[in-house]
Amino acid sequence: MTDIRYSTTRKLLHWLSALAVLALFASGLWMVELGYYDAWYQRAPAWHINVGVLLFIVTTARFMLQRNNPTLDASAIQRVAARVAHLSLLLCIVLLTVTGYGFSTADGRPLLFFGLEIPSMGAVIAQQETVMGEWHELIAYATIGLSLLHAAAAIKHHVIDRDDTLKRMLIQ
Amino acid sequence: MKKLILATLLSAAVVSPVWAADYRIDDQGAHASINFKVKHLGYSWLTGRFNTFSGNFSYDPANVEASKIVVDIDTNSIDSNHAMRDKHLRNADFLEVDKYPDAKFVSTKVEVNGEDAMTVYGDFTLRGVTKNIAIDASKVGEGKDPWGGYRAGFEGVAEIDMADYGFATDFGTVMLELHVEGIRI
């Protein structure tokens, strides 16, 4: 019998990503409401960007790592559904990175990633800071929706189907 | 009927011997700007401008009190040289441009304060609120341009209080710095 569990590295990256997605979503909701004189007004977006770029790097690495994906015994339709959900989540994270980068660098100023300057590409569409800001928010909601679906599916496999789908991702 | 029209035209000509010239603000050639500045934390001035606006004025050097000016401003065109700040300035904390896409100034009275100096009173509408404001203005110059037209230019300053216009965020007084060059039409 083949070992269907994921490597420790992939498990770790998965759960760190989950944590980052939740933290980014919560911080995003919170920080846009901050008043101008709030001590976090400058700091919160700076950390949101730091963590966001890290999530993008980790997601790219995970995408590279998933080529020899161990598979469970599952119906074709389940496999396709899972694949679509996972790729959608990946696409969401890529789009969140692109729009986040796009709206915060629309005026040509670089993006600061832990003090490192990532050059701006300027504005490629009109009113980029507003338009991409709105997309960023919408895609963030879609990401959370997909994440909930993803978590619900894992719990369903564990509780109802009583298979190892969730277990193989747990760190024991 | 023809006589009446003729009489009316004649009497109008007698009452105002010099016809006030009408000018279109040269927004096309960008020889006009609507700038603002507001205190940042009380430590410095933050400056910006509205890039899109249009307007007309009439001006007669022999009868300056009869001058009139109307300016329409696209609030969405606010530009403070910082995309994220401009985005913030457009949202509900400040200009709420979705709801109030236009600002407008319509002069109501012009007072002459000396040679080429005047106070232009008028209704300024911003965020749907109309208040009377005073622009301390002066003529910079007028005359023929090299391309067959005739131009007149003015500058002016005005103060508005953010609280008067229902801004959700109040940074106090905003100074408006206006530069207007008109082409006679």
C-alpha cells in the first residue's frame, strides 16, 4: 500500500498558508476601517503586504511541489471537483497578489516587502487604485468562500465518508 | 415687432456701451488649475489639485462688477500625487465621488477692491452642500495671444471649512488656489 500522506514540508506549508489566508482576510477587513490617527494606520497595511507576498511565494512553491501528488481512491467526479477547487484557490491567491500589487503601486511608487523595494509597473488600467482595490476585496471574499468549501469537504470526508482525506494532511 | 426688437437692441447697446466679453476657461490647453492645500497633522501643507474641470466667465475691464464665472469640477479627478491617498479622498470619508461626482462654483457678486483686484462671491457646491464663499482674486493680465485669439487670466484664493460641507473626516480649513486663463469666445 502506497503512503498517501503528504510530506511534513507540504503539511507545514499548507497550514501556514491557511493561517495566512485567514489572517490576511481578517486584517484586510479590519485595517480599511482604521482611522487616520490610529497607530496601526500605516503599520497594518505594511504587514498585510509582507504576509501577502510571503503567501504568494509559498503558494508558488507549493504549486511546484504538487507534481507527484499522492492520490486517494476517489471517484472521477470527486477528483475533478477537488482539482477545480484547489486550482481556484490557487488562482484566487495569484489574483489577490496581482490586484494588491496593482492598486498599491498604481502611482509608480515601489511595493515595500520587509523594506525591500519591489518596482512598480505603474498603472495599466484607468483608476487602477480604485478598480483593482474593488477586485481585491471581491476576490478576497471568493477566497474565503472557497476555503470554507474546501474545509467543509475535508470534514465531510472525515466524518461522513470516514476516509483519510483530512488525516493525511494532519501533522501527527 | 421688428421695431420693438430693434429698439430693445439699441437700448441695450446704449445701456452697456462696451459688451462684456465671454471667455471659456482653457482647460484644453491646461492653462488653468484648481489647486488645494490642507494641513497634514498641523505640521505641513499637503497639496493637490483637480485635473478635470470646465467653465466660462464674462469679464469687462470697464465694468468689473458685472463679471460672472461658472466652473464645474469633476471630483473624481482629484490628484494629490499618491494613488492610495487619492483613492481614500474619493471614498465616503471625503469626497464620496460615487454620490457627488461634481462640484460647482457659480458667482453671485463681484466687488472691486482696486486696480485688477476683486472679491468674487458665489455659491460653491461640494458633496451636495451649497455655501457662499468669497474668492480673493486679481487679474494677472489680458491681451492677444500669438495664435489669433484673445486671453485674460486671473488668480485667486479661497478658504473653505470641511465641516461646512459634511465631510466625514474633518481636517479643518482647506485653502483653494485658483488659476484661470480664459480664451475669448
